[in-house]
Amino acid sequence: MSTQASRSAARVMLSPAVISLLIWMIVPLVLTLWFSFQRYNLLYPDRAGFVGFYNYTTFVASPDFIQAIINTLLLVAGVLLITVIGGILLALLIDQPIWGQGYVRILVIAPFFIMPPVAALVWKNMFMNPTNGLFAEAFKALGLTPFDFLGDAPLISIIIIVAWQWLPFATLILLTALQSLSSEEIEAAEMDGAPAHKRFWFIILPHLSRAITVVILIQTIFLLGVLVEILVTTNGGPGTASTTLTFLVYKQSILNSDVGKAAAGGVVAVILANIVAVFLMRAIGKNLDA
């Protein structure tokens, strides 16, 4: 049993780390809030001053804002759909006793360790290049006209690239959950004559529900901030076809040098991300308590 003295000593020893973490989080947040209420453009530093909610209203009223919100939601939903379904299928596949099972698992999770800019460049130049990419060569071999993925279907292309990066993560989490399933339940269902699809639907899938919830929650947090893949491949285009909320904030801060409007966009993005997180926690987070 801990005593009052030991608890006090623990608080004292933890306080430097806690205070440092709070400063690390609060200072950037305060500065972002401060600049969001200022007219501060790096091209015109002499015109700085307090403008109230002007940056917020102009950012939200931007013709690109609604499209960016839609693209962000489509990106998150598309990647989650591919990674959850693909992760379940891959977990079921590599859980089977096959030769070289350990090597197969390493190959499956390998894409997760590739840096996002490198992965995006590989997909852009090696696979999706409309002139000499592997997909273009495959189309030519079939007698078809090569398809310009990044030009004609930019958002779908980015979804594929990001899903390829996150599929190993989902597979690893789901495989771990799958291996914790008691084999006695499966054997009992087999002895009762339950076919494979019913064993999956009534035994395996309910067992994976908590793992699926974890995958959705963690991936959503990171997917709302996808930027590098868009910057490397489509640069938000053509037009605004692949512009997400994060890229719109980047566009305001770097391309337009408008720090005030970019800060306001960052605050709006944080608010919307928290709304999505709360919605997800209430909608599917209850599985974590099961």
C-alpha cells in the first residue's frame, strides 16, 4: 500500500515531465490561437493587426473549404474500408499454417516501415506513371489505353497509396486478435456442422470487433492529417479534386504566406477532428468496454 509520502514523492518526480509536456502542447496552441485573430501575412508584415474572427470567416467561406471537407471524409472512409476488409482477409490468410509463415508476415508488414514520401514517390513514378509505369505497361499489354490515375482519379489514387501504407498496421492488430481466439470454439462449431462462412460471421468477426474498433480509432486520428502523400503526388489537384482540409491549411500558410488564415484553418481542423473523434468514440468506442 502506498503512503502519503510515497505518493507525494511520485508526484514530485513526475512533475518535470508533465510540466514539459504541457508546455510543449500549450505554447504552440496558444500561439496558433493568437495568430488566428491577427492579420499576419509574411509578404506584408507591416499590415499586421487584430482582425477578430475575420480569418475564420474567410477561411470557412472559401470556395475550397467544403470540397476539402468532402475530400477529407472520403479519404478517411476509403482508407478505413480498404484497410479493415483487407486487414481481416490478410490476417485470416497468414494465420494459416503455410511454409515460410514468418517471412510472409514480415513481407506483409514491411510497407508500414516505409516513409510516406518514399512510398508516394514509388507509387507515382513506378506504378501510376501514365507513360512508363507498371500499370501503364499492363494496360498496353492488354491492348488498352494507359489510364492516368493521378490525373483522372487523383483522390482514389491517394486513397490507394495511403491504404497500402496502413494495411500492414491493420493486419498486425487483427492478426494478434485472431490468434487470441480459442481454437476450441472453432472446433466445436466444425463438429456441429457449421460451414466456414458462418464460423467467420458468428465467431471470428465478433471476436475481432474490439480490434477493428482500435484500428478505426487510431487510423482516423492519423488519416485526418494526411498531407505528404498529396503534396508529393497531386499537389491538391487537378484543381481541388484532391485537396483535403490539411492541405488547404498548408496552402494558406506556405503557398499564400498567410499565417493568420492558416492558423484559423488549423484551429478549425482541430475542432472538426475532435468532433469526428467524439462521434467515433460514442458510435464504436463502446466495443472497447465489452
